[in-house]
Amino acid sequence: MTLLLPLLLCCGSKEEIPELPAPVIVNPEIPGGGEGGETTPGEWEANRGKIVTPSGDNWTSKTIRNGITYYTFSGKEEFTNAKQQVFAIDIDLSDPSYSVKLAYTNPAPVTSEAHKMYNSIATLNAGYEAGSIYIRANGGVKSNLPNTTISTTGIPNWKSEAAFFRDADGKISIKTAGELIRPYSAPDNLTKAINALRSFYSNSSALDIISSAPMLVDDFNPVGKTFVNYDTPNWSKLNGENPQKHQRTRHPRTAIALTENNHFIMFVVDGRNSNSDGMSARELTQFMVKWFNPQYALNMDGGGSSTLCVEGEGDQETHVVNYPCDNNKYDHAGERARATHFIVVEN
């Protein structure tokens, strides 16, 4: 990593993309033990065929419309005994009454504005900063993953290892763009690796694509549990955009998931307030697997961006159900403007 950074191109502006062959991205053996815990195939292969819906202590559920269920969790979660507030909307994709789409809006609105603009049943913030990801909305490319580094930090861009796809027939999928690196480390040839990601997304025929990271669950394998290298020294002193700090620290979180029975779930975990500690990538993966058993799940932009709107719920005017943290107050008003949102709309 140290040798690689001086070779990086300008990190804040669009870079020239050489035509290079796709690299072979290695997938080292996933270590077990230590703070990172151990993941064995027996743990997750047994989850196939299980339909899980959350219930019991700390959970509430409400039918918003036929095929759309709103869940909330408030209390201490069992893995770490941390206080958490979690909000989720579950959409049965087999119901032809609704569609899940990616909305791109310029200038960027806050989530509640997008919710109203698109007459959504539910709206969730989506992508990281456009310079770090691939975005295609309704067939139009809005960002082709232009930067090999994160903003002006010089940190290798790690934010696009998988993506949400919506095909022309409305089919939703969450797929990786190659073999995952676990625990995560920057590829030896970053430019070639990013170029391979651009090619993968550009060659897709999907109408909607938005890339993100880390992948949390890949065909039931909880790969989000092993994204962080728990042997990283002095990780808390790293730059906040470094993946080893970004995904190890507890933050508000946004995520999406697909279940084996074709349900699409949008999640927000609150954080940075006295009622909710937030989650790391590992904790979010564990929580989702236990309570929803997704076949696929992907972490999206979190922190101050994490916002979910649900019709008829939360704030009476904005329908924000969680407590966004961008204004450092415990209310529904601390929203951050974002260009991309997942929207659930009536057909």
C-alpha cells in the first residue's frame, strides 16, 4: 500500500482510463478466530431454504400495503449488547403492483424531497460520492467510477465491489463484480482493478446500476463479517475513508438485501445518538443474517446520509422514520442531500 500511493493519479478529478485487460482479483483464504470471528461453510449453507421474518422482543411490524411490511427494532442486540434502532421496509417483488427503482436527481435533494418528488411508497438513500462509484439510472450513465482514489485522500477506491441491478423487465439483483478480497486489501494494480470494474458495469444491459461496498452477504455467505482485517495495527488512527476504519467503526448504516423468496429489503441503522450506537460491517451482517436471512446483501452509503422514508410513518410531513444524524440532533430533520435514492413506486 505504501509503495502504491505515490503512483496514484490525481484523486480529486476525473482520470484518463487506459484500455487494459481485466485483472485477476485474488480471493485469499478467509481467516478465522480473533475479534473477526470464524465463518465456516456449514454456518451459512444451512440457511438456504429458510424464510425468516423478525418478531419477538424489541421488534414491531406493520403492513404498509399488501406485500410491503415495515419493521422496526429498538433495544439491545444480542451479539454485542449494544443499543440499536433499526428500520426496514420489506417489499415482495412477486407482487406486480410495485417496482423498486434507482432514482438519480440533480441537483441532489434530501431523501424526504425525493420521496415526495417521485411519489414513493418508500425511499432510501443510496450511493456514496459519485466519483467513487458507477451509476446508471433508467439507462443513462451518470458516473463511470471516475476516480481510483477516494476524494482527495489518496486512499485506493474500495467502494464498488458489488452493485444493485434492475433489468428492463424489472428484475432486481445484487451481484459482485468479481471475486471478493477477504479480508479486504487494495489490489496490487489498482488502476487495472478499477478499470475491470468499469468494464464489468459498462457491459451490463441493466437499466439501473449503482455500485457500492462492502458486499455483506453473497449467496448466503456472510462475507461482510470478514471484510475487516482485525490484525490491522492502530486502526482507529487511520483516515476515516480507509476501509479498515470505515467498516470497523460503528456508524449509522444503510443497506439493501434480497431474500431467497424474492423479497427486497431496505435497511437503516441509526447511530451517533444516545439511543442507537450504530454498527460495524460485521455487526450489520450478523444482524441481517439472524433476522432476515438474505441471500444477498450490500452495504450502501451510511453515516449522515442514512435516511429512510415510509408513507404514513415517522414525521407527519416528511415521512422520515429514522433519526438522521447530520444535524447532531435526535430528530427526523437531520437529512443530507444525496443524488441517488432507491424508490418503491406503484406501477
